Amino acid sequence: MTLRTQLAYAAAVLTLVVGLLALVNPMLAARLLGLEVVSPRGLSELRSGYGALTLALAGLMLWAVPLRPKAAPLLRTLAVIVAAAALGRLASIAIDGVFGLMNLLFLVLQSAVAGSLLWASGEKPPSKRERQARRETAAARDEAASARIAALEAQRDGRTPPEEPVRQARPEADRS
């Protein structure tokens, strides 16, 4: 597993944990976010917006990572969504002067998640030569498996399997 893949999975798991926290324990999430819940509707908002929505993002990340490079556009889209949240937080730091430790921590985490997803989306697909080599290897494996199956069926049916050509070893001096 490449470093890109590991970081993308780590970003997805981090997002999953944040979403689960907000869904399962919205009061703790509210305290971490610096929010005050004044009515049950506030709990609903935390579970919905910070919990379920964040879990959906994490689910999409976990689904898309192993599907690269086909899912690269989805990973880039998710990176843009998370980066937009980080930019909103950065704007709040600049405009509102909210320069607290937790705000900076969340800014760093959101930026890291967005960066990880963006980096993972850029992984190059296998080259034409690599794809051809994989196909040839798979074809050779299939051919060998078919030959083994044919030999086993012949042995089972009491027939002798077709003889394989005998390869004669060349003297060491002839090999080059």
C-alpha cells in the first residue's frame, strides 16, 4: 500500500471518527467546536450537519480510495469540499479574530484531510506497458491453470495427459 493510499485512508478514518463523535455524543462535539446547545433542535443540527453529513463524506472517501484512478474525480471533489470548510475556518480566524488552539487544530486537520485526498487523487494509472505486462502475466497464469486442469481431468478419466515437449538442456558454454 502506497503512502498516498495510507494517508487517504487515515484522512477517511479521521473524518469517520469526527462524524461518529458528533452523531453519538453531540454535546461533547459542541464543546469541542465551541458551540452552545440551547434547545433540542441544536442537538438535531449537530447530529445532522456535523454527524451524519461528516459520516457520509467519510463513507465516500472510504469507497473512493480503493477505486483509484477511476474515482480520482470524486476524491478531488471531496478534497474541495473539505478545503472549503478549512478556508471558511481560515476566514473566521482572519475576520473574527478566532485564533484559538482548537480552531487552529481543526484548521490543520481539515487542511491535512483535503491535502491527503488531493494527493491520493493524483496517483497515476498504470502505464500502457504495465497494463500489457499484467495482461500477459494473467494470460500465462490462465494458460498454466488450464493445462493443469486438463491434466487432472485426463488423469481422473483414466486417460494419460498429453505429453509435454521434452526440453533438452544446453551445455553451459552455449547459454548466453
